[in-house]
Amino acid sequence: MTDRMMLTELREKLHKCPELSLVEYKTSEILENFISNVIRGNGSFKIFNPFHTSIVVEYRNGGELPFKLMRADMDALPVTESENNGIVSENHGVMHACGHDIHMTVLCGMILDTAEKRPASNLLFVFQPGEEGAGGAKKMLETGFFENYKIDSVYALHVTDDHEIGEVASNGSVLFAIPREVDIIFNGKSSHAAFPEKGCDALAASVSFLYTINNILKSSLDPADIFLAHFGKITSGTARNIVSDYSKIEGTLRAFESDVMSQVSGIVEKTAKKCASDFGCFSEMSILGEYVEVRNNPALFEKLKAVCKSTGIKCIEKKGELVGEDFGYFTKKWQGILFWLGTRQNDKSGNPLHSQLFFPSNDVIPVGIKVMRELIK
């Protein structure tokens, strides 16, 4: 079986059995079986499982050289896949709608390439669980496992239909933002709608907050600061003729810089308290979780551009976007780079990440391997 066929078969297996964050048991089994077969008898490799379903493959053939670390995320999303995709999830209601099956396959392709070429280098291949909101990167780093290695730089890719196959996109600064997920709860006092003076309307307080928050943020922050505050869900009330004593707003805050995120969070919390007070209520803001920004190293971006030029791949300099990726915990600890890998076929319009129709072609896999292989040299 050729390398291309092996990787195509692996991608199919991974895509058919997607698993949610921190329950990637079958995924881990498939990966470890593949890797074990590839590295069998090669003493330069070792396999570790430092955290939960994670897999770390060590390749040591470079003497005292520092290690270069490559990461692929393992988890899938609670999305029901379209039956029109080339391969369809057999785990109903769960789908690799963010392309992590491609990420894992590319990294396995790198292991396959390394086993065949046996370069004089030291490498870590990291398969990380729980990227989709579960903070898997941070949890892996907190195990202390990586303190056993002198790591020089870290690398990752993310597929996207925003660019065509044969294109990559990145920059030498912040590529992914800081996402912070928040809940705001308003507590009031219920009463019959006929006697509103006897109650404290939590629903009205939350509506007031939603109506005013973005204008307050825009007028309070430096116009040069880039941020986003979006509230997409509200839960409130028990009946149409009862003043609500409880209202919960669920939202996400985004920024490129930590000081801007601190300011935005403070203003959101202060505004919620003011709106609650106006209606005789109380408010409380909870931070459910957040990632740090993915900050690329400028020198590594220059290297990426040079690699793309030498291999005939188009490299696009892309502005940062207000999306989140927990690879930021790696780039915060070591110099690193994450790049977008184009997956759109030139005769198609493409689909957004997390869509039930997002299904990249296997043709992108060798492109990802080629770029990553040259980048880590």
C-alpha cells in the first residue's frame, strides 16, 4: 500500500468515528494503531500518553539539538453531518466539522515521512484532545510532560475553505484572538403582570443591557482597539403574565490583546450591574472559559513564505481574525506559528468551518505535509 493510500484510509477511519472533547477514545486507538505500525522496529521513536486521550510521539535522532513540536487537535463537534459528504460520520450527531481529521492525518503523514527519511533532528508529534472549548492544550501543558524536553519551536495548521488547495495563509503577529465565554445572570423578583410595581423585572434588565452594551463599549475604548462582544442566547421568564425574576444571557467576548480583553470584560460586568440596578435587580457575570491569543513568530512567518515560494505554494499574508484556537497556549510558551491550509476546490464555493457540509478533499493532505516538512527543517 502506498503512503497516499495509507493516509487516505486513515482519514476515512477518523472521519467516520468523530468524538467530542475529552472522549476521543476510539480516535486515540486508531491513531496509535497506525503510528505503531509505521514506527515498528525504529528505535528513534517512542510513544507517550501524558494526558487523557492524548498521544505524543517522540523522535530523537538529532543528538543535543532542541525539539521542534507539531500539534494536531483530535476532537469533533456536536454537528449532524450532511449525507451528501464523501464520507459520513457513523457517530450520529457528531462530526469532524472543523477539519481535525485532516489535521491528524497530516501529522501522521509527517510521522510516516520521518520514519522513511530518518532526518538528523529531534521532533515531537502531539495529538491533543479537547480543543473545541475544553482547554486541552492548557491541560496538556499543565501535566509538566513537556518540561522534559528542550523545545525550540512549535507548529500547527488549520484547514479552511476560505482559501484554495495549494494556498496557505498566515502572518507574523496575532492570527487568532482571545475568546472568552461569559454568562450574565440577572436576579429580580416575580409578580403578576397586573402588579409590576411589586416585582423587579430581570428580563427588562437583561434587555436594557443588550440594548446598551455595544454602544457603551464603543464609546469607552480606544477606536484602534479591535474587540467583539456578542450575546447569542437569552433565557428568562416562566409565563407571559408574570414578571420574570431570572434572566440569563450567554455570550462571547473577543479581542487580540489581553489588556483590551480585561477592559471589555470590566465594562460588560459594570454595565450589567448598572442595568440590573435600574430595575431593582442584581447581576453576576461568570467566565466559563477562555483561550489566549495565537501569536505567530515573525521569523517563522518569513520562513513559511520562503518555503511556499520554493515549493510552488501560494502564501497569503492574512490579518488576524476574531476566532479562537487553543494552540495559543503553545505559542505563549515557545516561539511558534500556525497557518491556514486552503481546502477549497477551485470549481466550488466552499463551506464555513463547523458547517455540516464542511468536508475537505484528501488532496489537501500532501500539501499540508509538504509545507510542514519544509518548515521544520
